[in-house]
Amino acid sequence: MYGCGEPRRGWGPQAPSPMLLLSLLLSTVPSILLGEETRQVSLEVDPGWPGPPQNLLHIRAVGSNSTLHYVWGSLGPPAVVLVATNTPHSVLRVNWSLLLSPEPGGGLAVLPKDSVQFASALVFTRLLEFHSTNTSDEEAEPQGKPYPPYSLASFSWNNISGSLDPATLSVTFRGHPVHDPTKAFANGTLAFKVQAFSRSGRPAQPPRLLHTADTCQLEVALVGASPRGNHSLFGLEVVAVGQGLDCHSIQKQYSIDDEYSPAVFQLDQLLWGSPPSGFAQWRPVAFSQKQGSRDSALSCQISPLRPTVAYSLPQSPIIQAFFGSQSNVCTFNLTFGASAGPGYWDQHYLSWSMLLGVGSPPLDALSPLVLGIMAAALGAPGLMLLGGGLVLLLRHRQYSEYQSIN
Ligand SMILES: *[C@@H]1O[C@H](CO)[C@@H](O)[C@H](O)[C@H]1NC(C)=O
Ligand SMILES: *[C@@H]1O[C@H](CO)[C@@H](O)[C@H](O)[C@H]1NC(C)=O
Ligand SMILES: *[C@@H]1O[C@H](CO)[C@@H](O)[C@H](O)[C@H]1NC(C)=O
Ligand SMILES: *[C@@H]1O[C@H](CO)[C@@H](O)[C@H](O)[C@H]1NC(C)=O
Ligand SMILES: *[C@@H]1O[C@H](CO)[C@@H](O)[C@H](O)[C@H]1NC(C)=O
Ligand SMILES: *[C@@H]1O[C@H](CO)[C@@H](O)[C@H](O)[C@H]1NC(C)=O
Ligand SMILES: *[C@@H]1O[C@H](CO)[C@@H](O)[C@H](O)[C@H]1NC(C)=O
């Protein structure tokens, strides 16, 4: 197990050292000064397909000299292919007869082929459930005994066209098992909400991950499904595919407590090679209530990445269509919650979010409130010594506010 990012409570004992504060303050300056890049984002469902819904979502994000293509789909287990190109004119070509055939290789391509700088993918293969007890053997099975997992390849999904919201650039895949003998999903759904962004920002809902126009957010929510035990923990099995992945590439970043992410000090990152390449990024926190708050925050543990042979996993036609038969992939498990504390059992609700993107992963800057507190604590001379540029920036802002009042 990698260290688990148990959301910590309280403020006193975890107060960061002054050195950490200083280095964080210095490291935040460049990201504040960066200009924001925007992209022209368009969403299309089942491009060029006249038949019944196939739930293929193409997100095309065009910048001044690059285009990002995100292809999400629920043919097979939910999956996404991310392709970055160095031209604003690249396009996705879907050969539907190939894609829907038993040999989908070549069914998806981004053209022109030589504009492709980078391609990677994630597949969400199984929903895991564990019987947690505080008496179980913590060493051998930290989450408890596994129940038989739900294979997401044998889920049935809604018609996503109805959920496409051009205003928020979002689409939701809602699914439940095709065969559900125990009726666990009689009132339950597993939802994958995908959202693209045309500029950088931060959602109102925790964990408030900082996004840029180069990223796309996924929120996974399990709602209303009956757990098989009174203290079930849930998890997701995730498969990472792509060049540059060496199955050792989970990085942890630490930050100080901030109003954007109270009591969560860590950011986990899966990197496809050294930046700027692809990344997935998340805070090791999930929520057991729709209005995510500190009281409903669950820890999120990640298992070590394990090299896996692709044929042992549920086949994803989307991955095969783009990559052909990829032989080496990495698999990892995310598990949400612990036997004590808040859990899915409270409200039969669980949500977790991640960002997927290319380039350097967004780095959290300190919020204005925290900067204000630090300014008060360090005093203006200290601040000037440390981050002259920052002070100038703040002064400039004040100055322009005065101007606008006059
Ligand atoms: C893309 O454009 C940005 C700014 O518009 C520039 O800094 C960068 O070098 C360009 N990249 C390429 C590959 O031309
Ligand atoms: C799709 O692929 C098949 C097999 O390679 C080919 O025969 C067909 O022409 C392709 N269709 C389109 C629209 O390109
Ligand atoms: C397990 O946890 C429950 C509630 O969290 C507690 O009441 C019980 O004593 C614990 N049992 C053991 C064996 O630690
Ligand atoms: C899927 O949803 C779209 C938009 O709501 C609708 O136009 C279409 O008829 C639906 N298709 C099916 C097969 O229900
Ligand atoms: C599903 O919801 C209905 C109405 O809310 C309720 O009567 C039924 O018992 C629920 N079924 C399960 C399996 O929870
Ligand atoms: C769940 O809790 C109820 C009442 O608290 C108990 O009767 C039942 O046996 C428990 N079920 C399991 C699987 O532990
Ligand atoms: C994920 O959990 C499942 C169920 O416990 C297990 O079969 C599988 O080996 C785990 N995968 C990894 C990479 O740990």
C-alpha cells in the first residue's frame, strides 16, 4: 500500500513548518503570474453515426497551435482515450463498422497521424466492494474481504445524448448491471460525469480541483445501490494504457491546508512519462454526501500499480480501436473510506473526482484568504523579501480597485 491520504482533522498539530511555508509561497508566485490559456471546446456524441446510441463522446479542445481529443465511451467498460496533437486542425475519424466489429483495431484514429504528440488512456474495469470490519486482519486485507466485484463491462448505460449540457460542457454516463439477481442496483446507479473546460478555474464543489483548458474532469458517483454488508467499502479498479508508463509513476504532492481543500494535504498524480506528457490527478478524498464537506470526507487509498497483461482484463473496444492490441498496461485499485468514520452506509452515496490532462499538472496556488493570513503573519517586510513580485501584483490590484472607485 502506498501511504494513505487519510483526511486529517484539526489544525494545530499539522501546522506546516515555516520553511515549508516559505517554499510554497515562493513556488506559488509563477503560477499566479501565468496568463490563462483558453481553448475552443466542442462536444459531440456518436460522431457520424446514424443508428441507435453507442455512447461515444468526442471532446475536441482547440488551442492556438494544438488540439486535444478526449474520446469517452461505454462500449465495454467506461474508458477514455486522450490524444494531444500539435495542430489546431486535427480531427477524430471513427470507422463505425470497424469499431463495432469483433476486431475494432483501427476503428478510431486522430488525423493527420503525424500531428499526434501523445496518446494515453484509462479504463474503469470493475466496481469493487469489501466487507470491512475493525476486527479483520489489517495487514493482509486492509479493506476487508472482497465481495465478488461488479464488472463495468456488463453494465448497461443511459443514452448520454440526453445528459449533454453545452453550458457546462458536461455529459453523464449512468449505468447499472445488466444482470442484477440481488437487486442491489434496483434504485442505484453508478455515474461517470465528464466535464471539459475552456479556461482554467475551480468548481464550487469539493474537492475543488484546479483545472485548466488542457484538462477534463471525471466525477464518479455511486448512488442508492444496496451494499452487501452493513459496512461495505467500495473501490474502483483502473487500468492505465499508453506510452511512457512504467507502472511506478504515482507521484504525491503535498500542500498546506487551504480553504480550497480543507484538511487534505495531498495530491496524487499518475504520470505518463515526465511532464509535459499526460497525467491523471486527484486528491485522496471521496465524499459520502452530495454536499461534500469535511464531515463527509473519506480517505482514498491507492494500491501499488501492477503491470498487467491486457488479455486478462475486460476488453475495451475503444482502447483496441485506437491502440490496436496493446500488450502492457498498468492496473491499480482505488478504495474509498475505512471501517470507522463516515462511509457509504451513511446515505448510500459516494463520490470521487479526478482530472485528466496533458502538460504540466495544475499546481495549486494559495487562496487569497490564506495569502492574506500569511501576509498578516509574516508582515509586509517579510513578504517583500520573499515574494517581491507577489507584493507588486497585489499592490497593482489594489491600485486598480482604487481607480475603478474613482
Ligand atoms: C504554441 O503557442 C505558444 C504560445 O501561443 C508558444 O509558446 C509555443 O511555442 C507554441 N508551440 C509550438 C509547438 O509551436
Ligand atoms: C472502415 O474500415 C473498413 C475495413 O478497413 C473499410 O473497408 C471501410 O471502407 C472503412 N470505412 C470508412 C468509412 O472509412
Ligand atoms: C468496532 O467499531 C465499533 C464502532 O466503531 C466499536 O463499537 C467496536 O467496539 C469495535 N470493535 C472492536 C473489536 O474494536
Ligand atoms: C437519445 O437521446 C437523444 C437526445 O435526448 C434523443 O434525440 C434520441 O432519440 C435518444 N435515442 C434513443 C434511442 O432513445
Ligand atoms: C427502491 O425504492 C422504492 C421506493 O423508493 C422502495 O419501495 C424499494 O424498497 C427500493 N428497493 C430497494 C431494493 O432498495
Ligand atoms: C446489519 O445490521 C443489522 C442491524 O444492525 C443486523 O441485524 C444484520 O445482521 C447486519 N448484517 C450484516 C451482514 O452484518
Ligand atoms: C484490485 O482488487 C481486486 C479485488 O480485491 C483484486 O482481485 C485485484 O488483484 C486488485 N488489483 C490490484 C492491482 O491490486
